[in-house]
Amino acid sequence: MNVAGLLGLPRLDQDLDRLEEALRGSVGSEDPFLSEVAGHLVAAGGKRLRPALTVAAAAAGGAGGDGAGEEVLRGGVSVELVHLGSLYHDDVMDEALTRRNVESVNARWGNLVAIVAGDFLLARASELAASLGTEVAGLLAATIARLCEGQVLEVRSTFDPGRTEPAYLASIAGKTAALMASACRIGALTAGLARDQVDAVTAFGSAFGMVFQIRDDILDVAATDAALGKPTGQDLVQGVYTLPVLRALGDPDVGPELRALLGSPLQPGEREKARAMVRSTPALESSLATARAYAGQAGAAARRVGRGPVVDAMAELGHRILDDLPI
């Protein structure tokens, strides 16, 4: 699903084309090798959801009738660089072999190069943010810290069937929702929106980020490999027990057997057995209900920004990305 396309911004394609050019330019280095490595995932493409949220947040407040301003786009690039840098680091931790249908940086050049390149992208993001003023610079720095906190919370609970729902929600609020909230806030700040509008789009981004991650976690259990475009059940294999799994562990019939299966790395057959057990409980429907509650929060926050087609699209975005779930 092209989530960015659901925003319905009239000039989004042109804005994202401009952003893509700026993104490619931002990863350049005097060292050709570092430029190649840092630009590896940029060249692989992507939906650019987070910078699209930056552009949408600016437009929701009435800015950007003739396209996003240069500062808005620069803010979007800084957010995307943080996202890309985090992917480089994630792939090292997950020992991933591919990313976006290309060989991962760590698989191609090794973990050390991937970590340094990820740090380089975060540094470039900080440099861009600094050019947009102290508030944006401070916000992006705090966001990077929240990403780290969310990731550490997840790492500390790997292979722990006793992971709690509050711990899960705190982790995804940091590792996913925080960057989406900042993407929206940076769009509003760079567009000069009123402070109440800035706060409203920030609340929208935070709630939408929760919807987005819970949806992804449902798909990891419910979707097929073909539909998802990558192997499913990887969270179970890596010991990351997400909301559907935690809800299934609480099921009186399935929970005890599932708990006995989890707690250590799973073989392919065990992975499919665990996925089937989760699907046999009300856990997916319950998780979807939680996602819909966050979608309602996102919609209410968007409505506080003002009126117009961009606000309408943002208000419905959380619900729309849940409509195609195979439950």
C-alpha cells in the first residue's frame, strides 16, 4: 500500500521528486566509497512516507499551495535520513541480507561499514536540522534519542514471553511513532504554522505511527510471504513478541502451549506453528481494535489543525491503512 499516495496532496509527486534530488545530494562525501555506501538505500528507492508526512503537515495548515517550500523539503530530507540511518543499524542487529529488494549494506560491505555509514546519515540529518533553527535541531536530536530508547526497550525484551503490553507500546512509541510525530512537527514548524496547529499535527503523527506499527505487526502474523513481499513471522523468529502474540499468550486455551514454544529461536516449522496458533485466537481482531482506537486519536488530532482536503485525508489515513488487513 502506498500510504503517502493516500494523503491526496495535489503536488505530492512533484514535491517528492524535488525531495529525492535533495536526498541524493545530502549523502555525498569527499570519499567516493562513503558516498556509495551512504547512497545505497537512497538509490534503492522507497515510499518516502515520513517526508510525505512533513509535506502534508505543512499543507494541512494552509502552506504549500504552490508546492512545498525549500525549508519544508529540507526538513523532510532530514527526517528521511534519520529513518535510513536507523535502517542501516537495524539490519546489522537483525543480520539482514536484503533491504528494499537489494543487498543490505551489512551483507555487502560488512557490519562496521554499515554502522559507520548509518552514523554518517544521522550526522547529515543533524546538519540539515541545524540549518533550520535551534528548535528543529533540538527536536531531531531528541527524536534520535527516542529511537534508541525504543530500540533498547525492544532488545531487552527479546525472547521474553512475559513481555507486557505497556512495554510493547512504549517501545513502538519510541522506535516508530516518535519519528513520524517529528516528521509532522518539522513540517509545521518550517511552514510557520500556529503553535496549536504544530501541536495538533504532532499528536496526529504520534498516533498514526502507533497505527502503522501495529498494522505491520499484525501483517507479520496474518499475511502471506507473497502478499507482504518478504518472509513473514520474522518477529517471532527474532524473539520480538508483538501485540498479537502477547494477546495470544493471554488466551486460556492457546496461551500455555504457545508460551512453551516461544522463548528461543524458532525453526521454520515452529515459526509457522506459532503463527497459526496466534491466528486461531481473537488476538488479531483485538489488536486491530487497538489500532483503530489509535486511528481515531490520529483523526481527532488532524481535525484540530483546520479544514480542507488535506486535513480530511490525514484524518482518515489511519483507518484507511487498516482496511486491507487480511483478518
